Amino acid sequence: MTDPTHLPAVPDPEPALPDPAVPDPVEPVTDYTDDGVPTFSYVRDRIEGRAATAAAAEELAGGDARAAEAEDAFAERERKAADRLSEIRRSMER
């Protein structure tokens, strides 16, 4: 048997790298000042959001020429269909 005191020396492992510096805690960015007043960027974002929503709603509601043309074409088809239906009904009564 080998005497454990006569074993070759094992070199120490490389020293571990120091932990990266932990940054100081950052206060969360809020849309209000400490006094409770909304920030300029918050108010601007809200206004831009409302303007975009209003523009989209107007577009969806038919505020452009293509939508008006489509509505007119649909109304014309409906009128022609109603006329044709009444013509068929009149011809069946004879």
C-alpha cells in the first residue's frame, strides 16, 4: 500500500473569478413624478395613442372613399335584388 502522506501534491484549482459587481437597485421608471404629476412623455404617448385610435376608428367606420364606394355598390345590389324579387312575385301571381 501507498502511504497517503507521500502522494504527489495536487495543485490548487484556479481561483474562481470574483462575482461581477452587483449593480445598485434601480428605481422603476414610472409615468408620474414623486408629487403624483404625470410626466410629459406619458401625456404625449396618451395623446398620440388616442389620436391613432380615433383615426383607425374613422377608417373602419368608412371615412375613406373606397369604403363609401363599396357601401354604394352594396346598396345598389340590394336594390336590384329587391326589384328582381318583386318582379318574380308579380309573375307568380298571374
